[in-house]
Amino acid sequence: MQAKNQRQITLKKLIVENYFSSQEEILKALKNAGFEITQATLSRDLKELGVGTYRHDKYGHVYHLPDEAFIAINDDDVNQLFAIKSLKISKNLAVLKTKSGFANSVAAILDQKKIETIIGTVAGDDTILIVIDENVSKEDFLASLKKHFKNIMKVYKS
């Protein structure tokens, strides 16, 4: 059972980090990660995890996780979000750039955290607008993010 859990965690991370358009590609990536499984086992794992596909403009149909699974594997660290590219702040607004198609999932994580300095978020395809409380300084906002996402400074662009 431990091997299955580890395999599914690895599978989730691979799907978040990459654009896979076939199960063969996923099987190859799992093999490179040390998991040699059959296509039938992969199909069962994908079904159990609720993995679906969506149409990506550049890569065609690609596999993705439902938001709940994305949040479950990425709860403790912003670098675990894999999809985040940059964070910029201007007065009481912040713009968080993500990989294409990931903004809603990342915004859901931010909203779930109920960060006291954030009034709300609005997500598009690859961009999240974060509205910061107007009485909060940039430094205090960053400090509040660091409480929840210890490596946020790696994506912050001043």
C-alpha cells in the first residue's frame, strides 16, 4: 500500500509539473521516477485521483488534476506549487503569474489559507490579481505570505 501511495504522490507531481498528452508519456515519466507499472494500473490511478484532460492551446489535450488534489499535494510551500512563475506588487495590488491553466488552482490555495492581508483574488488563465488590504505595507504583505509559503521570495520580483 505504501508503494501505491508514493506512486500516486509522484504521479500527481508529474502531472502538475508537465504537460502530458498520452498515458504512454506518463508511464515513461513514472518509469524514470522509479515506478514500473502497467497501463492498466496507471488508468486505475488516474481514475482514483480524478485526473482529467483539458484542451491546451499549445500542447493539445493534456492531463490535469482537479483543484482539490492540486491543493492537497501543494499545501506547505509555494515552490511546491510548481506552477508559479513570478510575483509583483504595486501599492495594494499584487500580480502572481503562473503556468497556463493553473491560476484558478493557485488562487484557490491562496483563498483557502485565509491570509489576513489579502482581501480577495481574481484568477484568469495564467494570472492572479491579489487585492491587498490598503492599510498593509508591501513588507507586511510579504511577511504574511512567508508564514504560509516559506519560499515566496524565490518568485518575488521587486
